[in-house]
Amino acid sequence: MTISTGVPAPTHHTPLALARGFLTGGVVGTSLAALVVGGITANAPLFTTGLVLPVVYGLLYFLAGRPRRAREAAVVPRTALATIEGLKAIGGESSDIPVRFDLTVVPDDGPAFRVEATQDINLVDLGDYRPRDVVVVQYPADRPWRLRIVRRPTPEWEERAASARLDAVPEAAKVAAPPEGCAFGFILLLGLLAGAAAVVLLFRSDLFDRDDTAEPPSAIKPSVSTTSSTTVVSSASGTVALGPGQSFLDKGELERAVGSLTRGEDSRQALTVVVQERLLSVVFAPTGAQVPGLDLKGLPYDRFPALVTEAGTTLGVRSPRSWQIVTDRLAGPVVIRVVVTGPEGTASLEADGQGKVVRRLPAR
């Protein structure tokens, strides 16, 4: 037996749906790759992009779907009688447990059909639902698989349900949500791989041929260039690379580097500051943006060497091979994170804006 329920054909294979799936996969792949590559290469702008990209895409996706959701909400649901062919509790530990109902629905203006629907039912009310009972249901005309049992119907529908006797229809008349399909999943995976590959290819030189002392690309003209360090400053970020035999733990070295990036601008704010042995990276806050920023001249640089020493001697890493300091205030107050890595594993500690240690994570 076949029925016509007015349900539209599956839309998962339309060009628009496939394009949306490819774009979603691309955003996920790009974001994950940006986080990994940005962390490995200490590229703060790339790492920040990996954090921000899915948030922006999610917001745009939500806004783009508002007209559709508004249209669906404006559709008046159909009301009909249904017979409970079977029911089964499928889990739950609270007073409301999900119950899967197998129902025969008999609309007043259309053919009967079978449908499965899951709904939370209070344990106290569970005894009110038994096989062959007649209940009142509501569902969108174009999506009958989103059916819900009306717990408190109007007196008219309650009287009709009490006196009705409905015949069951065969399983062949069952309706269900259209499946996603293999094509949609394949396109989603293809987008994910394409996004990840694009990031890896763009930053392959940083990944496989990293050299902290290398000269900056010829396309970028350094604002300051000496034999001992290289400074590159743009409106969005700045970096300082020291020459061999130097370290940002040397007295006064970090303050001089920060001064070369700010160029005497006391009011310039930053989103993140990343310090390694011979590389300083700063991501500046956009001009006029209402975001919490770091006062570059107010950070406790004199405490940085002591923090690195403490992380490398008291947290189980006896022979540190590398260290990194990341400073930001994305969640409110200033947080200084020191990470050291050695044969024993990775250890870290966190300090506040004055350089006082507030948290320690031993090597693991």
C-alpha cells in the first residue's frame, strides 16, 4: 500500500544543499588545520583565525536560516487522531523519559499513514499510553515525522478520541525523514579535506623549513633591520626575530623588542603576545574594536625569565628543550601561560597580570 502525504522530495541532493555541505566541511577543515599549524609554528594570527572562523560561520549560518525557520513556524500544524500501535521507553534517568511511539495517523482530509515519533513522557503519565489507545496528535503538513502527541487536547478532540476506533495501516505506509544520503556525506568530507589541505599548503614552508632567524619574505619590507634582529610590523601584527646567541630572556631584550613594535604609541593594544627563545609575535587589536586588549607596556616582562625557570625546574621537566609564553585576556583578566617541553613531556603554569603564579600543570 502506498500513500501520498504531501511530503516534499528529499532536498539533500540539491545543488544548494551540496554547496552548503561543502562550505561547512571547508570551514571545519580550515579551522582545525589553522589551530594545529598555528600552534606548531607559533603563528598567533593563524591560531586566532582557527578560533574565530567557526564562530563567525556559525553566526552567519544561523542568520541565513532565520527566514526558513520563520516560514516553518508560521505554518499551522494539522491536528488528527492516531492509534498507538506500540511504544517503547528508550532511556532516561530523570522523571521525564523518552518514549518511541509507533502510530497510525488518520487525518480528516487525507489518507492514513504510519509514523514513528519520540517524545518525553513523565513517569506518572506513562500509564495513560497503551497499545490501541487513540490519542490526539499534531504535525506540520510537510513534515509528518515531526509529529507530537497533544497531552491536553481541546474538549472537542478529547471527545472524538474517546469514541473513535481506528484501523491499523501496514508498514508500507510509514513515513520518515528523508535520509542524508552518501552524496551529502561525501561532499562534506571533501570540503573538510580541501580546507585542511589549503592551510597546510599555504604554510608548508613554516611547517617543514622553519628557521626562527630567517629573513622575512621579500614581499614584506621590514620597518627595522639590523644584524642582530629583524622586526616586521603591520597594522594587524608584528614580529621580532633575534639573531644567533640571543634570547628574549636576556635582561631588557623583551622590552626593547616591544618598543620597536609599538613605535612609541602608548595606546596601542594587542590581542595576544607570544614569546619564544628568539621570536616575539604580537597580534594587535583592530582599531576601534570593542574587544578586551592587552596594554603592551603594562605587562610584567621582568617576571618572564623567572616564570620560565620555575616552569622548567619545578614541574617535572628536568631537561627543557623549548619554552613558550602566551599572554592574552580573551576571557577577561590577563593570563600569562608558560609552556615548557622536554623528554619528560610538557608542563605549564599560568600567572596573572602581575606575574604571580596561579596554576601549575606538571609534566605528563
